[in-house]
Amino acid sequence: METAFSDMLIGVGGVTPIKVDSVGKRVLTSIELFAGAGGLALGLEEAGLENTLLVDNDKWSCETLKLNRPNWNVECEDVSKIDWKGYKADVVSGGFPCQSFSHAGKRMGFEDTRGTLFFEFARCVKEVRPKIFIGENVSGLALHDKGKTLRIMVGVLRSFGYNVQYKVLNSVDYGVPQKRKRIFIVGTLPGFAFSFPEPTGRLVTLREALKNVPNSPGSEYSEARRKILELVPPGGSWVDLPEDLQKKHLGKSFYSGGGKRGMARRLSWDEASLTLTTSPGQKQTERCHPDETRPLTVREYARIQTFPDDWEFAGGVGAQYRQIGNAVPVKLAKAVGKQVVAALQQTTEKRASLIYAQASEVYA
Ligand SMILES: C[S@@+](CC[C@H](N)C(=O)[O-])C[C@H]1O[C@@H](n2cnc3c(N)ncnc32)[C@H](O)[C@@H]1O
């Protein structure tokens, strides 16, 4: 679908009511879907956006958001139940869970994605019509269904008149002590030029990240698991075990090809952590403390995801690990958010010249 010139002008004149703070400075607003424990939301706040609405249907995630930011407007609701008409914001963001589309023989436009959580994200973008949107997902989305899922998503979002870019970013490149890859899909209305953040070039090690980490609860290993992991050195894994114990610990996986790299892993002080999952004791994705033979605690998890120490998590230990493990690392979110804020703050002259250049391409 071609973009009408009147649509392009939305970016300049603005249909979004302009919000100002107490000293008259323009407030840039954001709505977030699938907000979880607030990793992305907090990063965007640190970058200069004001979160005006956050939606999640998980009780503990909503409690976490309210506990830390009593002033945030949190809707603990299924996103499909929200009527977006009447909502306005400069930015819409959301880490929509990745689902397959049944696309046999279909063109796969917006309506064909109905019933998926991507549809809900796209519906919000279509109805709120933010200047910029940020979609976030696991890096595997790029390869899902041989790339077709991502192509369909990008096509749908482009059909709403957005310039859409995507890139896999590794958190470790943005001050996060963790190797964690996430794909960001960023759309801009004509007149807004966004570019992905440049890597900082500085590695933050686990040693640095866990310095003076406050005490907190954590899960425990069974006696049998503890005895195995005691034999693994920092940075090591099941390959460091004697062969009889490798066979015992890995079971059938010992004889299979891949898929066991994460087993019996002990983290290293001098590297970034491996990707955190929703539970540190899962056998396939073990994350044992470098010195002590135990899973990482909740607060160690939070440090590695770059949540500040005063960010509290609601629920029992399992719910806390899950919320933290699901989050976008705060510093990665901030790096992307700063680029979004920079794009929103471009001067009217720059935006007008961009619109002119982009319109020339459309009508050439
Ligand atoms: C990957 S987590 C989001 C993490 C979040 N972006 C962060 O940085 O902390 C996905 C979230 O989507 C929420 N979710 C899944 N289905 C939902 C639905 N139908 N409506 C609202 N939230 C939903 C889950 O409860 C979960 O918190």
C-alpha cells in the first residue's frame, strides 16, 4: 500500500495532543504491550520517554510494575480486550510472543494474522498510530519458518505507512554483562529517521556486574546435581566431567548430536553471563555461580539483566526468576530508547526535508 501524503504530514503537525511538563518541556509518551516486569519500560523511561500505559495479563508482572512505579497506568488485562481508539502516544512498544501463522496459500495481510499476539501489537500500532514503534522478540524470529514469519510481520507494518527496519542486537554490546540476542523491529512514520545504537565497545564482566550484589533468595540444586557441578570449573561445562559422569548426567543427550551445550554450565567471572532463561536450574540451560555450587540468586539475575538493585519483583522465587528472565535488559532498552528519543527530537526543518525526500521516492 502506498502512503498518502496526508499521512506523512502527521509526523510534522502531529495529531497526538502535545503533553508538556511543569516547566513547559515537551513530554514524549509511550504505550507498552506485554510489559512484563518492566525491563523495556524502565530502559525507555531512562532514555527520556514517559510510560503512559502498560499492559500485561500476568498478575505478578503487573504487581511488579505497580510496586516500583505507583504512578504508572498498568492494565492487568489480555491485550486483545483493549480498545485502542482514543489512546495516543509518540511510541508504541512491545515484545509480542512469537507464534506461527497458518499461511498456506494466503497472502497474509493484517487480517490474516488475526488470533496471534503479533496481530494485537499491529492492531495497537494501526489504531494509536505512534510516530515510532518498537517491536522486540527472540533473535530466532529472523529464521522462523525460513524467514517468512518476519517478512509477513514487516509487510503488515509497512502497509500501515511505516518505514520498517529490523536488527538483531546482542546485549553484551550495550553495557549488559550477558550474551543475549534480541531482534528489534522499529517502524517510523515518514519524517522520522531512526538508526540502531552503535556498540559501546566495552565488555562488562560478571565480576563487575556482581560486585557487592545484595543477598536475596534463590533456588537450590538437588544433592546429586550439586555433586556433579562441583566437578565443573568456572567457564566449564559437562565436557569437563569424567566420561562415566557425562553419560550419567546427560543421559540420552550424551549420544545425540547438538543441543547440550548448556548442560552443567558454570559461569566464568571474566566473561559476560550466558543468556539467562526463566529459571537458572533448567538442566539444558544451567547457569551455576562461578565459585559457589548453586544457581544464581534472584538479585544476581536482576544485576545481569541490568535492573537497578531497588527494582523489586513481586511473587514467589519462581515468578521472580521468570519475570527477570523474560525481560529486555534495561541497558539494551535504554540504548534503543535513546535513538528513538533522538529521532523524535529532530528539528521540524530536518523532518520536513526528510518527508520531502521520502515523498519524492514514493512519487518518483
Ligand atoms: C517476554 S515477556 C515481556 C518482557 C518485557 N518486555 C520486559 O522487558 O520486562 C512477555 C509478556 O507478555 C505477557 N503476555 C502474554 N500474552 C499476553 C496477552 N494476551 N495479553 C497481555 N500480556 C500478555 C506475559 O505475561 C509476559 O509478561
